[in-house]
Amino acid sequence: MSTTSVKVFVPSDTTARSLGADQVAAAVAAEANKRGVSIEIVRNGSRGLYWLEPLLEVEVDGVRHAYGPVTPADVPDLFAATFLEAAPHRLALGPTEKIEYLAKQTRLTFARVGLIDPVSLDDYRAHGGYRGLANALKMSGEQIVQAVLDSGLRGRGGAAFPTGIKWKTVLGAPADQKYVVCNADEGDSGTFADRMVMESDPYVLIEGMTIAGLAVGATRGYVYIRCEYPQAIRTMREAIERAKAAGFLGDGIQGGKGSFHLEVREAAGAYICGEETSLLESLEGKRGMVRYRPPLPAIKGLFGKPSIINNVISLASVPIILDKGAEFYKNYGLGRSRGTLTIQLAGNIKRGGLIEIPFGIPLRDILYAYGGGSATGRPIAAVQAGGPLGAYVHPTQFDTPFDYEQFAAVGAMVGHGGLVVFDDTVDMGEMARFAMEFCAIESCGKCTPCRIGAVRGVEVIDRIRSGVNESSNLALLKELCETMVSGSLCALGGMAPFPVLSVLKHFPEGLKSQAPSAGKATDRRATEQAL
Ligand SMILES: Cc1cc2nc3c(=O)[nH]c(=O)nc-3n(C[C@H](O)[C@H](O)[C@H](O)COP(=O)(O)O)c2cc1C
Ligand code: SF4
């Protein structure tokens, strides 16, 4: 067999690299060199099968075969076993597309993620990229907005607001300048879908934002990227430069009249800067503090101008809608939750990673059929869905279909699709305390129920767990939660009580006194007073 055309794919995604992908790529290059074998190493994005990273793939007769997880020490052995011919090996996983975890998914937004060289425009276009924009360039702004409305797409950042309605408001707001802002702050616990898109298929986000700009008449856009994502920032910047050079960004897009200028901004490193009005303040160079609403950002947003603010996944889902049509997208899903959802499996789970599936699949299937149960092999006792402000879901609720309305009906939240899994060794009282502590640390400080309430919440939980006046402090905790829910200006203070209330409802034993005796409580109080 000639090895001249053999392509070996080694992911360049942050997770794969943190697990040693760079060292594996170097070992593959060195071993090929030593053996005089000519290969082409492609640094693709990750397929999202994180428990198998670094996942090495070799392309034979147009089919990609996977091996993983690979360490540099495995590389000489892989060459000896002729893995370049897709030969069997103890790390062989067969054709990548047939790995069950991947084969069972419906990848629409993530169609190219892990397949292509992230910054290669040729690769992007060869895999269906920029077809949505080509259609959008032939449509009026109203027609583009109507397509997004008809698709049923709802915001994937957390609030699930219909994307088309937001765009329609911006389209209808007269102004000399409008903006498209992409929220890539991705602060929720256990989430990484936005990062994966930006690191593995940046042009899909650029294309989605360009279509958004054409739809509403916005000629400038910003991607506000979490500062802890240096690789996503680098990849996005490089892709923007390349898209500009190829006439996909700037003035006169693809020889037409449309203009769209795009820039990356590094985020400030605060959870609250993911809240859209805080994000706008931060983008304007100010401290990230929540704004009063109205006016809505769609009317008076960035620099006081009408602005679209959407999450990465919302915007990255637009190209396929414009390419294949609103009906195609809408045909996936359930009820008012249309299309696909990117779910991120994290925490104590055997097969952590990203899955893209239509709405409506029960949580239990996601945890067991995809996730394979807990990593420790112990029973899964709780799942926090939708980030740090999401309720803890109890095993009796695991048959709930993944759908905005059905999750809300059981007091849970889909949010950005992050799932953090816990086994039965978890201390649920500590989890409740953490929700309040997180809110106290991350509060922007603008309103009293959140700024003061979260601090008091930690103290009350500590008293309950120390056995100090348990029943009256439990009543106080419930009252405090109600005050925060109804009196906070934004969802940080307004939702931080939800995980606490879910612990009170489903895991009440977690908030029982941890003190073996009254003496311990007295000791702790004495210590607190001394401090
Ligand atoms: C405290 C807080 C943090 C948030 N963090 C994020 C975030 O990191 N990324 C995001 O897309 N949305 C975040 N949101 C939601 C945004 O305010 C907003 O709803 C979203 O960017 C709108 O985009 P979408 O309609 O496409 O979801 C956050 C909201 C709150 C209250
Ligand atoms: S709820 Fe908290 S984060 Fe939100 S505006 Fe009030 S103080 Fe700021």
C-alpha cells in the first residue's frame, strides 16, 4: 500500500490537547519520519467523544477509522500493527461514524465539528459551508427573518426565547447603525458546546452572524468570548481574517451590496458578563453590571443601538436553516421545542462529551444509553441540568423528555444543555450551599435581594447544617428563596434559589443537621463569633 495519501487526524480541541493530543501528534510525526512513511497529519476539531480523547483517526478509502484513547507510548505499536491500513489493534474502535455514541446522534449544527480542519475555508465549503449564506444573499431581510421564525429556533443560551421574534424586533427598529452580538461567555458549569463550535467549526458561527446582519440590516458584529478560552479566541480571529480575505466578511460580501464587519472581544471573566445587558456594558468598556429593562437590547442595545444578542449555538444553527429550509429544521423536535439540542455530559459520568439530538429524548436515555451511567459505577443520585442556576433533578424525574416545557413542568431547566452528574456519595446540602455561595461571589451587586440575600443564604444553610434552630432556619431559608426569586433584577439572583429549593423538595436529608451533638453546634457558633 502506498502511504503517500494517508491522512491521520489528531484533534486540536482544548480538551483533546489537555489530554495529550499535541504529544500524540508529535509522536505520530516522529514515528512516520523514523519509518520513512509519508503521512499528512490534519489537526481537526474533536468529535466530542471526550472519554476517548486523544482520538486518532486514519482515512482509508474515504472512510475514517478511530483509535483511542491514544498516548504517545502507544504510537510505535500502532505503526507496527499497520494502523495506517486501519488494521485491528487493542485501541481500534472501527469506522468513526459507526461508534454508537456518534451514530445515534443527529448532527445538524455540529455536522462538521470534528470532521474538518477548523480554519480551512476549502474544507468548510466542501462540507456544505456557506450554502445558507448563498441563499440568504438572494433573500430580503424579511424573508430571512421569516425563515428563522418558521424554523421554531429558540435561544440556546438559556432563556429559550424565539430567535426569529428577537430578529424581527431589530429588523423593525429604525437606526443608522445596528449590531449583532454573539454571547460566547459560556459560564455555565459543565458546558463546552460554544467552545467546541468556535474551536472546531468557526465559520459556521461567522456564517450565522453574517446572515443575522443581512437579515436585520446590521453591518457590525462582535463575538464576546470567555477569556478562559484562549484557543477559541485564536481560532475565531484567524477564521475571521481568512473569511475577510475571501470576501465573506467586510464590504460587498461575495460581490453583492451586503456589508458585515466582525470582531472578537475577550470577555471580562465574570459569570454575570454572560447576562446580555451586563455583556453589553462590558463590551462598551464598562464594568459588567446588569441594566434595567425596558428598553430591550433589540431596541436600545450596544452603544444604544438596536442589537441582536444571541448565543453561539443559536447563531450556528442558522446556516443549516437557510440551507435546508425552515421545515427541515422544524421537523426535528417535540412540541414547542424544535430542532436539535446540543447536550454536554459532564461530572461523574462514564462517557462524558457532546451529543446533538432532537428534543424529546428522556433524560434517562441520555444518562445511560449515551453516558453509560456514572464513572464510579455507583447509582446516579442527582443531575444538575441547565447550569449553576438549574434545579437538581431527582432519579424519579429521569423519565422526563428533554424539552423546554416538560422540563419546566417538573421544576427543571434545559438552559444551555449542560448536565452535571452526581452519584449517591454526593452531599446535597453542600450542593445547596454552593448555589448560594456561587450567587454571593458572582452577584453584580446592583440589587439587594441577590447581593445581600445570597450571603445570608449561605449563613442560614450553615446554621441548619450545624443544627442551630433547624425548623425556624428552614422556614427562613424558604422565605429568603421566595424573596430572591420575586425581588431580584436578573436571573442570577432570581434563579439561584432553584437548586436550593430542589434540594429542600427532593433531597431533604441533605439539609438535615450535620452536627452529631448540640455541643458541636455550640462549638461552631463559638468559633464563628470568635472569627
Ligand atoms: C447570570 C446569567 C448568565 C448568563 N450567561 C450566559 C452565557 O454565558 N451565555 C449565553 O449565551 N447566555 C447567557 N445568559 C443568557 C443571556 O442573558 C441571553 O439570554 C442570551 O445571550 C440570549 O441569546 P439566545 O436567545 O440565543 O439564548 C445568561 C443569563 C444570566 C442571567
Ligand atoms: S440579581 Fe444579582 S446579578 Fe442580577 S442584577 Fe441583581 S445583584 Fe446583579
